[in-house]
Amino acid sequence: MRRLGLAILLVSTLALAACGDTGGGGSSNTITMGGTSFTGNTTISIKAGDSVTFDDSNGGTHQLVTGTNGQFTAAAGAPSEFSSSTGILFNAGDKKTVTFPTAGTFQITCRFHPPMQATITVTS
């Protein structure tokens, strides 16, 4: 009986480890910026209240806003940091974390580098 219990515990632990990070601020919730592009993961799914870290430790100057192709478009429910056409300014080395309180799909673009596109999908 004891061996069965240990086997179930081991299998459960391995199954949870295989699931990886599912939100809540882990490394999968990071968008990295290069000189003129996002690198790595540019599509992130999180739950309302979770955060995304925007990491410009590899890059240059960026101004992130909601919208596409470098153009600001107001997005209902977007974090307050994105609520104006000035958005969030990054200089090389900056790392900023933004909390997404409301469910929705938010397109993020760089005003200085229009091809930079990311999508944050927030579920309730």
C-alpha cells in the first residue's frame, strides 16, 4: 500500500513538472526586445491580474503602445501604462512589468519600429 502511495505521488509530481509555468509572472510571461524587433515569444496568454515583463536588456530605445504597425489604438481594458499614444518608453537595459487586469486580446506595437508586434491574450 505504501509503495502504491509513493508511486502515485511520484507520477503526480512528474506530471505537474511537465506542465511548466502557466502564468503568474514566470519566465514565459516575458517579452524580450532586440534592437529593432521582439525576440522569442511574442504571443502570451495569461489570466486577468497576471503580469507581463517587457525586457529591453538587449536593445535600444522603444515606445510600446496598444495598436499595430507602430500606430497607437486605444484598447478598452488595457493597462493604464498603455492608455495614451506615448505608451511606455524603454531605453536599452530597461525591464518593466505591466499587470493586465482585464480580460481581452491586446496588440502591442513599437512606435519607433512598426514591425514589432506582440499579442497578449488575457482570460478571466
